[in-house]
Amino acid sequence: MAETQFLTNAQGRRIAYHQTPGQGPGVVFLGGFMSDMQGTKATHLEDWCRAQGRAYLRFDYSGHGESNGNFTDGCIGDWAQDAEDAISLLTEGPQILVGSSMGGWISLLMCARLADRVAGLVTIAAAPDFTEDSMWAGFDDILRAKLMKEGRIAIPSDYGSPYPITRRLIEDGRDHLLLDAPIQLPFPVRFLQGTADTDVTTDKAMRLLEAARGADIRLTLVKGADHRFSTPECLDLLTQAIAEVSQP
């Protein structure tokens, strides 16, 4: 495997990344909350892009994976800035954004910020607004009070250690909410969603579909697929979706 490279952005955050040279449009993978660029989907897409001769970029947000910083110091705004810097400074020409879970939220933010660079969008269990409608809305009064007073709580996770949730994460998330207004997506878009996903439900996928505006937008529900969306069949669907949105 190629050696990890690093980009230092204007905020001083050192962003770890792997980049595969190739033809365009390039593919950029945006990972999920507390995940990293070594996950199954990220590395599968690298192999697929290399076989296709396509440019590919995967990276870690600050506080994730090999990038520097503490996870609990970060928030949606920071990680969106990391993504914007990685795409702007490391890629050239049109890009296909592939966002998984939180990466779906961040990729949607990139579609607005870098509209002239986005050629297509594919999301897997996209989770826009999750800090508000999944986290804050699910906290009881005791948890909310503890978070506001102490600045941090821990919530259970199905993927290992409890997730540390900070007051800053919740409050900053409110500055980046998307689902209560139309989302302009003037390029091919494919939303992929598993029906057995307990982290991001099909209701969220339908809300995103209703908010999205564009001429070529499709939602695919995969019966029995969970939040990981990493079975061979799901990975095949992912690469098929990227191929679809890549068509001129």
C-alpha cells in the first residue's frame, strides 16, 4: 500500500490522505462519523478506480484516522472545511463525490460550496442533520442538561467504544442543517440506503429525496442491507452507481 501523505490546511490541521492518479472525472470518498479512510468502502473504491484508470482520493478528517487533532475538538464545520481543502487543493477538474453516512452530509455541503467542481454525487446512508434530528432529538432532558453544563457526554455505539458527543458538535451542527430547505443538485445523483440500517432510517432517506432538486436523482433501497453497506453485493451497487453518474 502506498505511503500516507499529508496536507496542512490554513487552520493548521494536518490531513492524512491517499491519492491514486488517473483519468477524470475523479472520485472522492468522504467517510463517516468516527470512521477513517481504511474502511472497506474506501479501500474497495481505490481498487476499483485503479482498475478503471480513474483518479481517486480518500482522506481522514481532523481527529479521525491518521490526521492530527483530537476527535472531541472537531465539529461538522471543521470536517467540512477539511473536505473542502482536500478537494480544492488535491484534485483537478470535475469530481464524483461519494459520501458515507456523515460523509453524505458533508458531500452535500460540498455540492453547494464547490458546485463548479462536482460532476456527480453518490451517497450511502446519507445522514444530513444527524446531530440535531438523531442525537439532540433523541436525548432526554437529563442528557441535554448534562451536555450543556459539562460540554460532553458519551452515548452507546454499535461499533465499539461509546461515542463522545460535545456541546460544540451539536451547536455547530445547527449552522449546517440542510433538510428544511431545497437542496440544489444539478448533476446525476444516486442515494443508496439499506432497509435494515438502524443508524440512518429509510425515513431520513425519503426526507433527503424530497428536499433534493435536480433532473437526475434516484434513491435505491436495498432490502436487508445494514449501515455498513459493505457486502460484495452492496459494493457492486456502489460502483455501479458511480459508473452511472459518471456518464457524460
